[in-house]
Amino acid sequence: MFPVLGFLLRSHKTVLKNRDELFSFIRKTFLHHRRKFDKNDPRSFIDAFLVRQQEEKDASADYFSDENLVALVSNLFAAGTETTVSTLRWGILLMMRYPEVQKKVCDEITKVVGLAQPRIAHRTQMPYTDAVIHEVQRFANILPTSLPHATTTNVTFKNYYIPKGTEVITLLTSVLQDPTQWEKPHTFNPEHFLNSKGKFVKREAFMPFSVGNRKCVGESLARMELFLFFTSLMQKFTFQPPHGVSHLDLDLTPDIGFMTRPMPHKICALLRV
């Protein structure tokens, strides 16, 4: 986001090399799609973009240029993989750290799903598992500064004047760990999303995907992925620390970067029978 600060990154050359490799892959994929493109049979996001590119060819090329397509695909690819993977890593680590929570999740999966393949339709029947996944997202807080946005008009916010076009970075941590909104903001506690009867409750302060018209475009997909992957893993395995390591010794300190991932750790996945 801020190229002038690149010299501060110890591995900035690796970052740029990886970016260039990803862009090269996307361009090759783009050319492959263009060769077999049929506007009456769009097969993917790239094809949909090509349709609009043809429709807008006489207008400004700012939005539907080849370079913008590369940027869009790379953003969707990165945002749709790294975030989900990091959240699942946090989920497994937290299940090892809190085995009593893991047992409740497994018991609910056994009761509702059994040996069948978990489906999205099961989510409403599994309030505790749903609460655990939401609490993993809240506690992990993997994208604390969200993504930069810009004001589309002049704005006055809490007596501050923000001119049109100003880049704004929101701190989602201030909401996800707000002590006025959460009973135990700095503790992993699935009860945050359960009422006294054990039913799942939505919380207005739960916004890991940000809010508004420009919130995460992949929220609905990510929510489905997290539920299906997490329940499938918990259905098949019991996760424990390596031999000789107590669950109480597991380090929940985040590995701070652009995203807050868990520190590297070893996992024992025991097949459930």
C-alpha cells in the first residue's frame, strides 16, 4: 500500500517477487480465457469482466482495463485464501488450547451431522459450533485495520472534517475488542454469541468483514467456507498439542503483520473413531 516504506520490510524483495509471479500467472490465465471467450457463455469472473470490457470499449478504460483485471483477480485470490486459512489455523489452535470447547463442538457435530457430510443447512441446527466459529473470528481479529477506503464526498465525523478523496483506515480492533460490547473482550469465550438458552445470537459489534456497501465482497463465501471446513475437520479429527506439551502452554500471541496469524506451532491430529 505504501511503496515508499518498502525499505523497512526485511523481505520486501521476496514480497515483490511473489507478487510478480502471481501477476504473471493471472495474465497467462487471462490470455487463455480470452482465446476461448464466448460472451454468450461466461464461465467465470474473468469472462464476466471481458463481457463488460467489450460493452464499455467506447467509454473510459479506467475500470475495465487489462491491468485492472489483474489487480482485481489478485485481490480476490489473496483475500479469499489467506484470510480463511489464517482463521482456520486460529480455530485449530484455540481448539487445542480449550479442549472442553473442542469436545462440545465434536458432540454437537456427532448429534446433528453424524457421519454424513456437513452442509450449510446444518448451521442453524448447531448454535454452539456457529458461536465458536464467530468467536474465533472475533478473537483472532486477523485483519485489524481492515482495508483502506477513500471518502467519496466531504464528511464531518465527530467534529472532524474529512475532505473528499481522503484515505481512511478503520481499526476493527476497536469494535471487536470493545469492553462495552463484549463481556470478556480479550478472552476466547464462545458464550459471547449464545443466550441463556444456548441459542445463537448475532452481535452488532461483530464486524470482522467490516460494514457498509464497501465491506468484504467475499463475506458470504468466507462464512460458508469456514463453517464447512471447520466442521469437516472437527468431525474427522481430535486436535491436541504434541507429546510433552500442555494445552495450557500453547502460545496465543499473534504473529503481527498486515494480518494477525498465529505463531508457528505443531499439531497432533488424531483420527476420530
